[in-house]
Amino acid sequence: MASLPPKHRLQQGSADAVGGSDTHHDRPRGIMRWVLTTNHKEIGTLYLLFSLLMFMIGGVFALVVRAELFQPGLQLVQPEFFNQMTTMHGLIMVFGAVMPAFVGLANWMVPLQIGAPDMALPRLNNFSFWLLPVAFTLLLSTLIMPGGAPNFGWTFYAPLSTTYAPPSTTYFILSLHIAGISSILGAINIIATILNLRAPGMRLMDMTLFVWTWLITAFLLIAVMPVLAGVVTMMLMDINFGTSFFNAAGGGDPVLFQHLFWFFGHPEVYIMILPAFGIVSVIIPTFARKRLFGYASMVYATASIAILSFMVWAHHMFVVGLPLVAELFFMYSTMLIAVPTGVKVFNWIATLFRGSITFEPAMLFAIAFVVLFTIGGFSGLMLAISPADFQYHDTYFVVAHFHYVLVPGAIFSIMAAVYYWLPKWTGHYPHLRLSQWHFWLSIIGVNLTFFPMHFSGLAGMPRRIPDYSLQFADFNMISSVGAFMFGLSQLLFVVIVFMCVRGGKKAPAKAWDGAEDLEWTVPSPAPLHTFEHPPQYRPVEH
Amino acid sequence: MRKRHVWMTAGMLLAALSSHTLAAEWNMPIGVTDVSREIYSLHMTIFWICVVIGVVVFGAMFYSLFRYRRSKGAEAAHFHEHTMVEVIWTAVPLLILVGMAIPATATLKKMYDASEADLDVMITGQQWRWHYSYLGEDVEFTSNLGTPREQITGDGERSEHYLLEVDEPLVLPVGKKVRLLLTSDDVIHSWWVPDLAVKQDAVPSFVNENWVRINEPGIYRGQCAELCGKDHAFMPVVVEAVEPEAFEAWLAERKAAAEAEASGVDREWALDELMERGEQVYGSICASCHQPDGSGLPPSFPALAGNQALMDDSALHIDTVVNGVAGTAMPAFSTTLNPVELAAVITYERNAWGNDTGEAIQPADIAEMMAE
């Protein structure tokens, strides 16, 4: 590759040189192979498949919501069930789809990108995955319980989620506890792996941005998941043991719930976006065939976002009756987050500038990520302006905002990652034409769904309502059409992944000519065991 | 020549788009208070700042994507950092943000100054209606959804203000500073009228403060903005702003009506009379949970039809309605309904849907019980 920048850190090696092998000792077969596996690649695959399943289930719930909202009036479902659908959609997508997908990617790619033979704590890794099916079976089972599933929104504000909640809420609390334990254990594992198992010679500032963002994300997880566990435990006590943490009649404070929830909740939204930044920062240089611009500033920006994320939680509570000083503090701190986030976007564009760009499916999703995430960032900046938030708060404008950062943000980055690494996982390239179809259908669907929500929100439509007044009808109809288009095109994604596992154009070890990270030195598909002998890593100058 | 044509078309498109964007159904309303105008102008300022940044950023991005395609023979450059550039694109956004924060701070300070109000109104959220009380004026009432249930579940014609209409609007005087005190009897609600740029959470057992000075008479519609249970979509807010003289007249009329209602407590009511009144009250207050046919939505909302425990024990029935049931969704109605309404609705529940106890609960008895 004549056009390649001189960035070869590694002597390209054969599988033997980097210690790849498929041979191993006696292993359980069939289902027990998956139940008992301690291999980071197999566990990564389990996480990704689980996340895909949850994405489909959460998607069906979203389509129930959009079908009901297709036109004014109550046609398909009753308000009680509608509220269960919005709640379950949010919970499943956040805790069941996006977070496990990123953990799955970390499982697969962190060891490969740092030259480690596996995760640092393989048995713990197995345990943290298998907690998830337990947690989500429990959560989904609430749908068939008397009184129905949780119906108070994914933010489950007290006292709607305590005194006024359906009996199934206790199961919901238990399932969040289990999912939370899974996240914390996963985060500990990732930190231990990154800090201890890097290839000899690889400094922290030599790691890929994906590894860096995950390291920072893992610290966020460890910091805030216990807060979530605390707040749901307080709910548990209020519901079952007569305490009054959030019950004003007993001396408690419903607003305390919101402070605790958002102290978890705001870092949580960065947990769902920082790894996405990492993925995009790896993919764009590959297909621009140019080193990432401003590597160090990217790392510092990620760290600043993570630190700031602890200081902005009450911007979710601007209309709850905060004192003026608090409003001002949280407005300023929230606006400040735009600075490091802007730096990231500028760096991506500077990476593209004077590159040698091609548009493989992974790159298409990464570019869409940069554009649409930035749009989500703009609406986020608008929402940060506290006086204006008195109008935006709890409307579809907010729904538009966070879906822009989560769907064409987090989820597009996950799809970009899947298209980028599928050749490494399966040894085959995903079907090009179908992948392009999937991209274009997704991007049109996603914008058709969420862009009109900006308008319906500004025009005055509150979120979480099953029926609306007539002036919002057109916007909702467009959103619903877009949602079905987006939802159905994800079936194509499933087909593409399935086909890619079964066969397709063979991929070499270095599946993309501009890819420079360690994972591309092991064969495709990556053998079960890689880097049994640490690779020789030669740092580049930054 | 052709290039110019393209630019003109693009310009016209942009103009058309922006005038469309400013149309009322597409954008935040400018509203009818000084604060709402300031908020609107903040909103448009930050919006246009975002548009300009967007044009620059996406322009640079798409230029790079088109200009440096490998298919057009682009070869990658080797640069990968530049400290000065990094400093500039950290500092410039920071300055823009400071410029934005200054007017936002000024507006926020104004919004927080609820002092020296001409009138105080207490707004209480209840699942799923608003209760308004004019403090110091002895006038209070409940404002329920005005749209008939058939319109919501049926396929028929829907009224112009479908779901944004109430039986009794909040009447406020134009040009006066009205302080709004918000609280809730059950879960958190949020009282929102876009034209007044007031959105404030109503939190149980806490009182929040906001204020409004309406500049133009008119009817302004909004709704609850915080998820508050199954009928969250069905608790609209309607504010009718009238001239101060008309407001005084309205207030006097309400006071007279309240006195007339109070005198009804002392007389003996016939069963039919109570049933008729009770059916109205039940329809607007109770039916959303316990259902129009009394079947309820177990387990959250028990059935009333054939509820033997209640029918056998009228004291328990009265206590349940008047004082509520702690730890459940059943609120105390002693503050929402007057003794006549309470007696009527309890009588109705004891005689409708085949309950047929034949008992007429008298307003005087309820009043006596509440006095104790």
C-alpha cells in the first residue's frame, strides 16, 4: 500500500508468531461449551448475541408504542399497557441491548487490541455474562404478572414507582440488581485486563481509543452502578418494609430519588456513548488511511467528559424546583461538556481531512454516527440552556435528542463495529450490497422516526402519552412510518450477520488495508486462543 | 451560470424552510408573557448558533469526504496533530458558550423572582386532574378533562381541542402578576402551558413556586408533562386570561355559587337526586380508575360493582372515599369534593351496577363526620 502512512508498529507476523492456535485441551461440547466457557471470544459472542436478541425485543416494544401513536385516539392498547411498553422499551434497550453490546465488543476486542491472551478474570467473565439472561428473564416475566409490568418509565420516579407501583416492581428491582452486579463485575474485569495484560512495551498512551474509552467507561460503571443499586434498594425498602425514603408523608423526599437516580443516570448516558467514541476513533482512521488526529487530546477529552458527567446530573431536573444557584451551576457545567465533545468531532473531521477515503459499510455507519450524534449534541446544547429547558423538558424534543445520541449514536457505532470486526470474528466479509442496503434503510428510517419529534416536542407534545391532540398527528404518523422502516430493516442486519457466519468472501488477517491495530495481526477468523505468547510491541512516537 | 442557478435555488429552499420552521406548529410558541418571549428568543439564538456551527462543521466534513476519496486518487497525508489548532477549537466554543450563558442567566433570574405577586393560586395535581385554589378568596374547584371518553376510544369525529379541553378552566387576570404555588396529592405531576412558558413540577408534600404575568386575553392550553400514571395523557391544563374587571366579576360569581352549594348540605336529599349528582361526580372523578361500569382494574384499582366488603359496611365505604387508603392509589377526597358531592358519589356507588343497597347517604352526615 503505497498510500499508507508510516505507522507500522508491528512486524506483521504469522499466526504462529503471535501465538494463535485452535488446539486445546478437552472441552465440554454442545450447550455446556457455552455455559461453561471462560474464553473471551466465546463470551464476547454470547454478549453480542444476547444484546441482539434484546435489541429485537426492545424494538418490538417500541413498535407497539409507535403503532399506537400512528394516529390520535386509543386504537391498539390501553394506557396502562402503553406505559409498560415505554418502560420496558427503555429498560431493555439501555440495560439489555446497548450496555451488553459494548461489553461484548470489549470482551472480543480489548484482549486482541492490547495483545492479551484473554480477559484477566475469565471465570468472573463467564459469571457476569450469565447473570444477564437471569436478570432479563426476570424483568420480562413481569409482563405476565398480575398488575402488569413496571409502568413508570425507565427513570422510575418515586412515588409513582413505589407507593403507586404495580406489585411486579419488586421483581424489577431484583432484576436491576442482578444486571448491575453483572455490569460491575464486567467493568472490574476490563480494568484488570487493560491495566495488567498489555503487550510488553505498550504504554497506556499507545492503546487504541477503543481500549481507552472502555477503560474510562469501566471506571464510570464502578462509580455509578452502586448508586443505582442503592436507589433501588431504598425503593425496595419503601415498598416492602415500610420505610419512607421517598415518601413525603413519612418524612421522605421524592426529589431525593431524582438526585440519586440522575447521579447514576447521567454518567450512565456516557457509559453508553464513550465506547462509541472509541469505536468511531478506530474506524475512521482505518478508512481514511490516516492516523487519528489529536490522539492525546482525544484521550483527555474522553477523560474530561467522564469527570464532568458527575457534575451535571440535575440538568434532568430543571423544572423540579431547584434553587436558582443550582440551576445556574448545572446549566454552566452542562454547557461545558460541549467543549470536549466538540474537540472529538473536530478531531474526527481533521482525521478525514486529506485522507484517502473509502466507504465500506463500517465507515458509512461511522460517518453517520459523527453527523447524527453531532445533531443530538446540538439539541443537547439547547436543552442545557435552563430557561429554555422549561419549555423543552419532558417533551418529544427530549425524546428526539436522546434517541439521536442513542440510536444513530450508540447503536450505529455498534453496527459500525460489527461490520468492522465481522471479518475478524468469522473469517468472512459481510455481504457488501446487503450491508449497504441495511445502512441506507437504517439512516433514512432513523431520521424519519426521530427528526419530526423535534417539531412535535417544540409544538408542545409531552413524552410518554398514548394519545395526543390533533395538531401533533402529522408528525406522529411520519415518526411511526419511520420506526417501522427502521425496525424492519434490522431484520436485514440479522440476515447479514447470519450469512457472514455461514460463509462469504474470505477475509485475510488484515481485512482492511488501512487497519493498523494489533487485532489485524492474528488470522481471520481469530483462533480461539491468541497471543498465548505476548507479541513484540514497538511503540510509535506521538 | 448554472452554478448561480443552483445557489439561488438553494437559497430559496433555505428561506422557505426557515419560514416554515418559524410556523407555529413547527416551533416553540412565542407565547404571551415577557418571560415566554425571552425564552423564545434564547431558543432561536441557540438554534441559529447551532445551525451556523453545523454548517461549518458538516461543510468541512463533507468537503473532506468528497475531496479526499481514494477513488479519485487521493493519497493520505501524514499529519496527525497540531497543538495550535487544538487550542483554537477548544477556546472558540468556550467563548460562544460564555456568550450564550449570559442572556440565559439574566432570563433565569427573572423567572425565579416570584415576589410581589397580585394574586396567589394554589395548583394541586391529582391523578388525573388539576385542583385550583385562589388563596384568600375562598374559591376553589377541580378541572377535569373535557373531552368525552367516546372520542378517545371511538372512531368518530374529534373536537377541535381534543384532549386539550377541560370542564372548568383556570381563570386569570391579564396584566397582573400571579404567583403559582404547586403541589400534588399523590405522584409528581408537571403543570405546563407552552404559551405562558411555565412548566413546574408538582411534588407531593412540597410546594413549588412559579409566576406568570399574561399580556393578552385568550385561552391557553397545555397538559401534564410528567408521567403520572395511566391517564397522564388525559389531564390537560386550560388557562383563560381575562381583563381584570371580568376576572373580579367571575370571582364574585364563583363565591356566590360556592355559598349556594354549601347551603345544600343542611337539607335532606332524596335518593334520585343524589344518584343523579353522584353519576356526574363518578364520571369525572372515579371512572378513570374504577371504570364507568364499576368493574375496576384489579389488582391496582378494585371493582366497586358487587364489592361486598364495602356494601356491607357503609362506614368503611365513607371512610375509604373521604380519607383514602394509605399506601395505595386511592386518595383522600375530603379536599377535592364537598360534602354534597361526597354523599352523592357514595350513594351512587352503593346503588349503581346492581349494588342496590337502597341507602341514601346524606350530605349533612358527611359534613358532620368531616368536622370531627
